[in-house]
Amino acid sequence: MNQNLHQLNYILQLADNLLIHAQRLGEWCGHGPILEQDIALTNTCLDHIGATRSLYQYAAELVNQLTPLERQTMFTSPALEQVFTKGLPAKEDDIAYLRDAWDFKNVLLVEQPNEDWAYTIAKCFFMDAYHLALYSALKSSNNSVLAGVADKSLKEVKYHLKWSSEWVIRLGDGTEESHERMQTAINERWAYTGELFQASAADVAAMEAGYGADLCALQTTWNAQVQSVFTLAKLSIPDNSWMQQGGKEGRHTEHLGYILAEMQYLQRAYPGMEW
Amino acid sequence: MTAINHQEHFDHKIDNDITIEPRDWMPDDYRKTLIRQISQHAHSEVVGMLPEGNWITRAPSLRRKAVLLAKVQDEAGHGLYLYSAAETLGITRDQMYEQLHSGKAKYSSIFNYPTITWADMGAIGWLVDGAAIMNQVPLCRTSYGPYARAMVRVCKEESFHQRQGFEIMMQLCKGTAAQKKMAQDALNRWWWPALMMFGPTDDASPHTARSMRWRIKRFTNDELRQKMVDVTVEQAKVLGLTMPDPDLKWNEARGHYDFGAINWEEFNNVIKGNGPCNKERLNTRRKAWQEGQWVRDAALAYARKQASADGTPA
Ligand SMILES: [Fe+2]
Ligand SMILES: [Fe+2]
């Protein structure tokens, strides 16, 4: 695979993580346990959508520079090809709304169902700790778009992590029931955290070319962060160290198909329209 | 001061446009009416999150998704301001929730209608937030201070919502035939319920005179409804949509549009719980509340532990 495609894949990994995470968090809006927390979660969700839009706009630029053959190597999407057949450039929404699950590069963690507040908090906490480490590294990326997104997102993610860490601690050290629910959520979701640090071909290429982050370094930071919050929360890291993977290669859990069916339905049912 | 003095003092403030503040003496009925009105308003904001929340996961573009999320979030914020304003009258948020969940407290009937197409996001912003603004702008000068101040913040955001809703409609109306049909269909379904948002006709609303005297209402239901009709007809022309009212006609003598009869039987039925989504909306709120109980318990237990560790009584 050539460097252009690696770069595009790297951007899509980042953007798809944010979009699918936000899509799940958006499901909470109006259904939260406390009105103030409903608002807080929506804020996080909005920040993710803001960042993902910048990344998809950039991804669209890169897609528009591909040759038809490169494009067809990257995506299996008749709907996206339609855009090019009409002679139009792809836009952010085309990238988000016209690809099918196998062209999505997000990690499996973000597509998992919200289940309850504890599962959602676990997912947010793992992702926030990851994004903090990631953006801190990407701030000095030699790609100015990535560096810009990282710089802007860094302020936001510090707040997200503070919020989710506080909830992990509050639930872990709250009541007996909340402790048990929080620990169960961690146990159930733990197997999806390894993939964050499992380098794909795009990750390797990005690090070597100086625009991506070093996942080994990220993992060290992440582990320390998780351990320190778990200690305060009186929670433990699960014994089972088996890790699921496949998302970065487009092999997803059953959930992603449903997420996309819902998210993309208007674009699919009324193709080519402006909303 | 004697009770009579209190009453005189209160009346004097009302007559002179001086706001009543939480610590001031106020007649029992004034307090009760306000609690009912403000909590009903707060519940409407929170239940009102549901019909639009429906479309967050299905918004047709990332920009629309962000705008819709922010809008629904604003409504949560309105709920918060209003619950806080009501709390200054001596009721807790939990008590108000209890009244909502038991069905004792009402919320705006409009939210018992379903949102079935994307155009409903446009129609709600345009018409429902539009009607809310007409109802609420006068309340920025209402006699009860905390309510008036809450309404100032709420109204600023509502007018933003109204513009966004109109913009969704505009985009659909200049789109394809299918999109325009979607917009017209949404107007057809939301128009009459939006007019019902102003409440029963003046001759059927017994408390209007008293509420106007107390300045917790500043225009009658029919006055506001007429204003809504006059404004909306012009906006529909800009969109190129047809008002779903064959009796709608400009009345030169009155300087207003005449409009057709409102189906009050439908209105009363929806209030009684027979609207298309009453059960669903209430059950959704109850479910969120029940499923959140352990979370709130945990937050409380943790706060207590922290407080006792600090040596301060919880
Ligand atoms: Fe509102
Ligand atoms: Fe609104």
C-alpha cells in the first residue's frame, strides 16, 4: 500500500473512532440519570463531532486526490463511487455517510452498546485517557492538519478525562451496587482496550513518517493513567489479558452495521440531496 | 406586618412593576400558581428533548447532527434554569419529578406528537420554538424575579432554535420534490398542534384575568395565537409552503388573518393522555429516572464519604 493510502487510513482511524463514539454517546441525550450529566455528556459528544468533522474534511481532500484505482482499493462503496461518476468532489458527509462497515476503521470499543451508565463511563474513560495521550503526541505531528486538530482537542479532552475519571471514582467508591456495576463494566470492556495500542500498517507508516503517534509510548501513559484512577476508585484491572481486535482492519462486531444503518439511513434513502 | 399589610405591599409591587423576590411575602395562590406554571414549563423543556432527541442518531449530516444535539442540550439547560426558579418557591426538583412521573403535573401537549420525518426537526424549531418564544418573551417581564430572569436566558436561545428550524425548512423547500413534500407534510401535521400551544380560547380560560393581574401572564391566549398566525403565514410564503387551513384569509378590517376552527376535542384528548405519544414520553422519562436511581445513589454516597473524610457534616 502506498503512503497516500496509509495516510488516509490513519486519518480515518482517528475520525471513525470519534464519530462512532459520538454516535453512541448521542443515544444518551434526553435519557441521562441526572439532567446536569445529560448536558455534560452531550458536551463531550459535541466536541467529538467537531474534531471528527475537521478530520473528515481533511480525509475528503485526500480521497479527492486518489486515482480511481486507489479509491477502489480503499473503499467498496458504490454510493461513494456515484459521487465521482457525477464528477463531484467528495465532502465530509460523503466519507461519513456513504461507506459501509468494512470501510470503517474505528476500534471495536466505541461501537459497543452503551448498556448502562457504568459501561458508558468505562468506555468514555478508556477513550478519554487514550485521546489525551494521543493528542499530546500529535500536537508535534509534522502534519499541520493533525497537529491543529490535536492542539484544539487537547483542551477539550483534558476536561473529558477529568469528568469520566471522576465518575469512575464516584461509582467505584460509591455504593456496593455501583462498585459492582463499575467493576463489571470494566471487566466486560477491558478486552476491547488492547486494540487501541495494536499498531496497524497505517499506524506504523504514520509513526515512521513522523505524522503519527508512537503507540507503545501511548500505552505506557495510558496504563499509568488507568491504574492511578482505578486505585482511587478501589477498582481492579481484570486478570484476563486476552484482547479483541479487527476494527482498524475493518472487521467489526455485529453492532457497527446497526449503527450505520441508523446513522446513514436518510443519505441512503434520499441519495445525493443537500440537507 | 399584618396579613393585610403584606397583601397591600405585594399589590403595590405588582402595580408598580416591581419584581417579587423569593424572600418577599406573597399570597399562597400566587405561589401555588407559579409553582404549577414554572414546573410545567420545566417539564415541557425536559420532555421536549425526546421528540427531537429521536433524530440525533439519524441526522442527515454531521453539521445537522451537531446543531440538533446542541439544541436538545439547550432544552435541558432551560429545564435546569426553570427547576431552579421553581425551587426558590419551596419545592424540590425531586418533588417536581415525582409529580411529572405520577402524571399529576402536566407538560406541553405538543410533545405528545410523533417526529416521523427529518422535516419535523425543521417544523418543530420553526413552529414549536416559534410559539414558545411568543408565549415566553412577555414572561421576561413577569412579576416573579427568578422566573423573569430564567426566561431572559431561555428566550435568547429559543430564538436561535427558531431560526435553525426555519433554516432546515428552507433547505428542504429549495431541495428536491421529495424534500419539499417532506417539509409540507411536516407543516400540515405541526400547524394545528402548534396553535393549540397557546391554550384554550380566552372565554374558556378562567384564570387568565388573575394571572394577568399578577403579571405572570401578559397577553391572553387568543392574542398570542393571533400573533403566531399572522407571523407564520408570511414565513410560509417565503418557504413556498401552503398553510393547511382552507379558512385562512386576510381580514382587512381587523388587520389580522382570520383562521379556521381549532379542534379542541383533539386538544382535550391529548391533555387527558390520549395523544399519539403520551404514554411513550412519560414511560421514557420514568425509565430514565428509575434506571438512574443507582447512579444518583452512588453520587450521593460518594459525596457523603468525601464530606466526612473532610470532617464536614454531609
Ligand atoms: Fe426551551
Ligand atoms: Fe427551544
